[in-house]
Amino acid sequence: MSSIQFSAAHRGAFRIFAALFAALVLAFGWQAASAQSTLEPGDLVAPAPAVTPPAALEQIDPAVAADVADPDAVVAGADTYSPLAPVEGKGMPSDGLLDIQDQFSEDGRFAYDLHIGLVWMMALISLFVLGLLLYVVLRFNRKANPVPSKTTHNTTIEVIWTVVPVLILVAIAIPSIGLLARQYEVPGEDAITIKATGYQWYWGYTYPDNGDFEIISNMLDEEEALARGEPGQLAVDNRMVVPAGVPIRLQVTAADVIHSFAVPSLWFKLDAVPGRLNERLLEIEEPGVYYGQCSELCGARHAYMPIAVEALPLDQWRAWVREQGGTFAEDEAAAAATDAALPPLQGPESAVPGAPGAGAAPTQDTSPTT
Ligand SMILES: [Cu+2]
């Protein structure tokens, strides 16, 4: 191993490099931390008020939407359901897209920022190492440096090249572990439960909180999808319709083999395992149609069981649920209250002990006719 004798000038150069490196670490540590701080739960886009039409819905190209739905029918506050038209490039892949899809969940935006921060960090570290290599090649080649240094050891740079990478890793680990943790966040009690079941080769969506009805979702033919203004091989006949801006407890399971429920623009991917119920919190920030695919090789038609999630304002989602014959907790509460308030259908013959007919089974309907 060749030894290097560092002159004062070289030590100076190394100090400059070390200072630059430390500055980079500080800058990126700060960026990672700020990426985290800008995505505190309190900053989450609040559920759209019922009277405000979501901005994204107004950008729908009528030509694209014409065959799917009348965009005007999807104004907030409407109490009827009509299928939402997808928006080009939102919730779906686009031609020439190199980056990951735009994100429409809090976790997704956090993860996207972390990903971009890491790419920059990798690029700068690679450039820095390349710079060091070039410096060594030019400065310490045989011609430029005929008498090699015999230094074997330099405590300062050894400390720097140990501590600085540790600091970089810690700076990466903090937001990275934070992302892991937030992906395991347990849905609150107020979350709406929806269950996605993978079948060979289609999806079923059950709504246990709303009467337990199931929607079966099959892929549309390419021509039919394109005719409806939807992306080919991603459009389905019946979408998984969910409310936007509301926490959803999305449970995922399978009926036959392992599938995987994955929607890239919602930062959601969860294995669908027979006999097992996986669940994760999903909160979609704005109404829209978000496409995904089964992401576990599950058999011959694995590639033909896409996922289409349609997020609607809450009142329109409720209208959709009613259209499917679904119910809400307050329906049952109201029915129970009505039952309790009504007089019994048939009164006893006599409530007075000893009176004729007391204690005997009624022989005629004595209930009020109202
Ligand atoms: Cu599958």
C-alpha cells in the first residue's frame, strides 16, 4: 500500500472538501427534515366543503369526458351519482413519464419528496466522489508527484470519513423510518371500512359498513375503454367508489391465490392473501379516478385485473351507496327508533288482572289503525 505524506496545502484542500461535504449534509439533513415538517397531519388538505366544486374536476376535457359522464353532473352537493370522468395524466401512467406518478395522498406526497431528496443526495455524493478521484488522478500521478508521500495515517480525515457518512445515513434514516411508521398508521374508529378481495382474475369490493353489498369489477375491452375516454387495460366496468377526504380502512384479502392491491398515485400497495385480512389507512385528498393493477403474479390473466378507484365528494359517494342498495348506520338507528316509538301491533285483551280475557291470547287486532 502506498503511503501519502500530506503537506499543509493538501490538508487545507481536504479541509475545504470536508467543509463542503459537511455543508451538503447539513443542507440535505435540513431538506429531509423540512420535507417531513411540511407534511404534518395538520397540513393535510381538509375535506372539500360540500359546496365547493373540486378544482381538478373542472379541468376535465369535455371531449374526453363526453362518453363517460357529464362533468357538470359531478358538482359537489348533488345527491345523485354519475361516473366521474378520468383526467388525463392524473391517477394513471402518461407517455414519456420518467418520474413516479403525481401523488394524491399525504403519505404519497411525503414519500415523493423523500425520493426526490435522495436522488439529489446520491447525485451530489457521486459528483463529489468523482471530483475526488479526478483530483487524485491529476494531482498525484507519477509525473505531477514523483516523490510519493509516506503518510500512513491521518486522524482528522479518518474521523471525517467515518462521521460524515454516519451523519448522512442518520439524515436519511429519520424521514425514512418516519415514512415506514406512517404507512402503518392504524385507521381511526370513524374510518369507513371497504374490503377489496382479489379473485382469479378480477376484484370484488365489499362495503361492510353499508349493508355489506359487493361490487364485482372486471376489465373493459380496450376499444370500449378508449371509447369511454379511459386508458386501455386500466378501465373497469364497475369501479371501487370511495369518498374523498375521508379516512378509509381499506382491507385487502384474496379468495384463491395471492394478489396485490396497488394504486401508484395513492401510494397504496398491499398483498391480498387468502385467509388473511390486511388493512391500511387510505385517505384520498381530492376527487378523481385513480388506476392501479394487481401487483402479484397470480396466474394466466394477472395482467388483466386492473383496479379503478373513483373518489367522490362524500355526499355523492353516499348517493352511490344508496343506488347500490347500501345502507348507513343512521338508517338502522332511525329504523330502530321508529320501531321503539310505535305502539305494539296488537294489545292484550285486558291489562287488568281478573278482567275477562286477562292473560289469555288476544283474539282480535286491537292496535291503533294509524
Ligand atoms: Cu392478481
